Amino acid sequence: MVMATGYEGSTLVAELNRLANSGTYPARTAFLEAQGAANKYAGTTGLGILAALNYKADSTRTRDKYKDLNAVCNELASTTGKSAVSALRSINL
């Protein structure tokens, strides 16, 4: 199984799509918008981006404990101090 991280300069939407697509960037024509890609990655439907990513990080986390975008992306990537997109780029699927 080939594992891959994201590419420098990729957008948040591109990284969410890569993660939602098991680590491979889909064709641009198949890209989901950010919320749809976040839900697909998290295995959820109908949630906002933050809710989906917080669910992916911890399915028992309550809304009052949600982390902000940078924090939850760093949690998912097991990194600290990175921007959301930089953290997501580092996730190796």
C-alpha cells in the first residue's frame, strides 16, 4: 500500500479531498467542496467542517469542547503549531 502526504502549496480544500479519497488527490472535476470532503473524511454527513473534523478526532467530543480549525487539524496530524492546511498535508494515508 502506497502512503502519501500532501504537496506544498496545496489548499485546504485540496487536502480535505485528498484525505477523503484515502490519500490520493481526486481529479479536480471530482473535488468536493470543503464541507463535503470533511464529512467524507470523517465518515459523517451534514456536519459543518469543524464539527466533522472534531468528530474525526474524537467521536465523543461535545460541541462545547470543539477545537478550532488549526487545533483540530494539528490533533488529527499529531503535530503542533502548524496551520490547518500544513497539518493536513502532513497526514500520511
